[in-house]
Amino acid sequence: MWYGIGNTGLPNPASAFVEVHSDATATVLAGCADIGQGAMTVMAQIVAEELGLNYEDVFVTVADTGVTPEGGATSASRQTYISGNACRLAAKMAKETILEVASEVLNVDKEKIIAKNRLVYDSENPENCIKYIDLMGELKKRGRLAVGSGAYNPNTTYLDPETMAGIPYEAYSYATAIVEVEVDTETGVVDVLRVVSSHDVGQAINRQMIEGQIHGGVMMGKGFALLEKAEVSNGRVTNLNFSKYLIDTMMDTPEIYPIIVEEPSLTGPFGAKGVGEPALIPVIPAIASAIEDAIGIRINKFPITQHDILEALNQK
């Protein structure tokens, strides 16, 4: 699988505000909506890394139209890449003021100063340093505020309506899924035994959350391929509850082996890309291919039911 990050050939910017306070904590305002994928955590990590603070020092407010700037939709696996870039750029702007004051205090060129682990120091002489909180006191004495804003819009172009030529995405994620199944040829039951799902995520910002995304994507793909079906009659869905619309449970979960491949993007925040939808996509055709390998028949409809398998075997 290869997957373009963001909207196809369309502008899809995001923005953010960052302020570093006198107690060496930071506030982030970002428009991205966290729908369970961990956007708040990732934005905090990106800002903390850029500023040289700890993750616990960064407080994030997202998706509040009363106070946060535009972040765009939480779709197309775009928020880590695009809002993450916006947050990093906002943090860089705030950091610029901090480094200017640090240069005065440490008597060192700004370009030689490193901010890390709540310390600000001379890269050539680490003993020449100042605690972050003390440096923020120096900003206060000078009447300086460490605030920043950032916006990011991927470098894309519209697609030619006739040839579809253009630059639809600035970055792509890549993935491979390998699935082992066991098919009961008497009942048509398919057991998914093991899934290996390998993803190029650029640079992993939070490995645990990426593995969680992969696990979730595997189970969504398994449901799509074998179980979940919306029944429609006269334009209305007739199986509106989980007694008729079946989904997998924990007991149906196969062995899942997530593999994280890091090939940093040239344009993502610290090299990161997206993994939300890519976690789902390759699992579905991999299950179909595994069933084909088991019974010698390719079934090109989803979900692949017991009836479909028995019918295909009978026709064979």
C-alpha cells in the first residue's frame, strides 16, 4: 500500500499558537480534533521537543472554535503531518525570543545555544548553562514574551481534469500486510490466525500509539473483509444495532505483529508522516489473498461470508 497524506491536490492548511510561560510551561492552541488517535499527545510531544521542555510541561487545547485557530479536518491521516508542522513552527517562533535572551545571558551566539531537558546551554561549553525557568525570569525582566504562531499547507497542485497530472500529495506513507488464515471448507468459516503489518511512518513520534493504530487498523480490516455488512432496504439501513451488525470482539483478535519502519520525511515534523488510515488499508486485500491461497479461488466482494466461500467451492 502507498497512501498520500492529506487532501488530494487541494489546499489543506492548519495553524497553531504557542506561548511559553514564566514557570517554564507552554500552552498550545491547535485546531485539530482529537478523535481518539492521540493528536493532543503528539502535538505536546512535538512542541516539547522543539522548545527543549518535558512533555509534562506542555498543555494543549484543541478543536475549540472559541479559542483555537483553523486546523482542518481530522481525516486523510493528515493531523500529525500538517498540524504537527504548524505546532512546530509556532514553537520555533516562540523559541526564537527565548534564544535571543539566552544569547545575552550566556554571552554566546544564538546559533550555538541548545535548549533541552529544561536547560539552555552553550553547545560548545555545556557548563555555561541556565535553567529554563530562570531564563524565563530573564525574559520577564526584559519585558519579552515567548509567543509564536505557525501555519502549514502542504506543497501540492490541483490535478489536471483531463490527464490527472499534478502533485496530489507532499508525502506518502507505505505499508505491507501479511495475513495467515485457516479456512474450514465444510462450514466456510475463516479464522485469521496471524497478521504482520509493517508501516513506514517517517519518524515515529509516539511508538506506542502507532502500534495501537496498527492493531486497530488490523481489526477494522478484518471486520471489513469478513464480517461487517450494512444491510439496506429502500434506502434505509436495517441492521442498526450490534445484534444484527456484527463486529469482532477481543476473542476474535488474531496474533498481531506491528512493525514500525522509520524513513524520515523531508517535510514532516521531525520527519513524521501519518499512519491512521494506512493501518487499515492493506489488511483487507491481504485477507482476500490469503483465502485465495487457501482454497484456490479469488473472491472479490466484501465481506467474504461463509456462504460466499461454500458457494465458490461448490462451483469449483
